[in-house]
Amino acid sequence: MNARNKRKKELLERRLEEYYAAESKILRSQSYSLGSRQLTRADLSDVQKKIKELEAALDALETCGTAKRRTCRAVPMD
């Protein structure tokens, strides 16, 4: 894995951890109020969808370049 892919992997992992934390907060309380103010967290299904997308992107990045490639050469003949 080259330096660019390592950096991208680190960023995706960090972002995924943030989404896991957000999911945990949403599961504990979707909304709450303090006096006259009310806070409503993001939609759980949207957060879970993004988690799946990030996990898929990480999987794709980790398997990038691991597949064996087969080449052959064709020489045209008259």
C-alpha cells in the first residue's frame, strides 16, 4: 500500500469511528430538551447507511492490488 492509500485509509478509519460514536449517541437518545431548547440528533438510518459505505470503502482499499492479474500477449500473424 502506497503512502497516499495509507493516508486515505487512516482518514476513512477516523471518519468511521466518528460515525460509530454518532450512532451510539443516537441509540442512547434521539432527542432531548433543556428548558426551551431542543436538540434532535441525525437520522439513525442515514448514519447506519454511511457506516456501511465507509466499511465498504475500507474493504475495497485494503483489497486494492491484492488480486492476481493475468496477462497474455497476442502476436498477429498473416
